[in-house]
Amino acid sequence: MQKYFLCHYDALSEGQSKGFSLGDNTTGTDNVFAVMKGGEIYVYSNICPHRGINLDWQKDQFLDPDGALIQCASHGALFLIETGECIAGPCSGDALTPVPVEYAQDGLYVLMPE
Ligand code: FES
């Protein structure tokens, strides 16, 4: 695993999502995203288990209109923010891939496969 700096704490806001391009990412799109809910920060790979493509069509837009669930923009799959489990849509029962988060004094770090 490789440790990467994700962001400073003030880069994330409650109920918002944000995408990041980390490591050896040559896709031109964000490869991970973070969501803050209830003061906790959840980070997942930006890959929908349905077709293996990015979840977002617009930068930093990973949530449904209510901000209650993670939503895939392609076919509307809905995922729990806390666990990444798909609860509705074509990949129901599958889950997003979580990215471990470390809380440090200068901000958030994530651990990604090399
Ligand atoms: S690619 Fe995400 S729901 Fe189809």
C-alpha cells in the first residue's frame, strides 16, 4: 500500500462529496472520492461495480439530490455513504471499494494499492 495526502480538513464540507486524482492516475478523471457525513469521512474508489466506470458525470458530484446516498450518474445505482453497499440499481448487493483513511495533524491521508 502507498500512502497519499488527500486534503486538508477544511477541503471537505458536511454533506458534500469531492473527487481527487491520486498516485499513478493517468485516466484524466478523479480516481477516488470522499464524502463527509456526520463528521466522518468516507473515501471510495471512483469505480461503479456495475460497469467499472466512473460514478460522476460532473466534477465532485457523487451524491443523490438529497445528499443522502452516493449515486452513479450512468444508471442511477444508489450506495450507502457509510458502507458503500449498493441498495438500489443494476448492481444491487455489490459495493464500492473503500479506501482506508488516516487522520493526521496536517490533514487526511489515504492508503492505496501500489
Ligand atoms: S455504471 Fe454505475 S449504475 Fe451502471
